[in-house]
Amino acid sequence: MKKLVILTGAGMSSESGIRTFRETGGLWEEYDVTEVASPMGWWKNRDLTKARSTADPSLIYEIGYKEIKPGDTCKKGSQLRPHIVWFGEAVPVMDEAVQITSAADIFVVIGSSLNVYPAAGLIEYAPENASLWLIDPNEVIIPAYRKVEVIKAKASEGVRILTERLIH
């Protein structure tokens, strides 16, 4: 049995009307990324719905739209912060994602510009003999030293095409 691993990006949900970040008309054209996805941006606008401990990332709290204030702490006494990954921070389960990718027979990227690291770098951990696929309607720069089959289509159509190609 072959092991299939799929990495999805914002383009996976764009067909349902959810705007992506980087495309023309994307969210980053309206918002300064440092105002939205950075600690400084959070201090200016603290309406986020989950919080986690600064000392123990496994302690996660549902807070609704309650503001996180200095002095709001977890059960271990450390300051709470938004339960998000800010630009420049490590992705919490990246090591596990690398292990899963390293065992893939088929690695598929759907709806990603492959510009946001470290997730975009997962393709580099796929085994040399793995079958690599990219589904995206836009031009995406892929590693030149890897053979990647490109399906230039939106997610739903691309997955249909991929399925047909993998079955036959």
C-alpha cells in the first residue's frame, strides 16, 4: 500500500469563496502583514478566539472574543498569548510533518504558492523516489532539482485529474 501525503494551502479553500493571501485581490493587498500576523499587530488588535500559554504551548484555552490582557495567565502562571503561529515563529508540529513527508510514496501540494516557510520546504523532505505533484492554477516556483508533475488547475478539478492519473 502506498503512503499519500498532502500539503494544502490557501488555494484549497479559495473555490468556496474564501480569499487567499497572496493572489491578486488577496488579503495581503488590504492588510499589512505586520499588523495582522505579528506580536506587534496583536498588541494593537487583540480580538482572537483562542489563547495558549507562553510557557507551555499545549495549554490552550477557548476565550471567544475576550481580550487577552497583560496578567492573564495559564494554570501554570505564564502569560497567555493568541493561539496562532506568527511570522518568524516555529510551526508547532513541523518535526512530525517532516517525518510523515519523509515516508511518503506520493506527495501532493494543493493550492500553495510554496512561498511560506517552513511548510513550503516540506517538499524537500519527500524521498527521492516519491512521486511529487503540484495542483495550482497559478505559476508556482518549484525546486528545479526535483521532478514535480504540475496540474495547472483549481483544487477540485486538479484533485479529479490527479485521481485519474494515479489510478491509471
